[in-house]
Amino acid sequence: MPAYLWSGALNYTWHNPETGKQESKLGYVVKVDDTWFLGSGTYE
């Protein structure tokens, strides 16, 4: 399956260590190959 089909933005909740609360994050993930994904996220 082409890597671009495994790439995209997503919203999810995650524990924020600065506030101690579950908070909304915006993330982006890219499939590099059959064994690696690269992702990043930021609290909204």
C-alpha cells in the first residue's frame, strides 16, 4: 500500500505533563516504510 495512504493529521487526547490533565492534541503521522512511522503532535 502506498505510504501516502498512511499519512495524515489526527486529533486525540493525551496526558499533558505540564498541567497533569488529559488535553486535546493535534498530531501528524507519516509512514516512512513498512516498519517506521514518524509523528509529531502539539497541545491545542
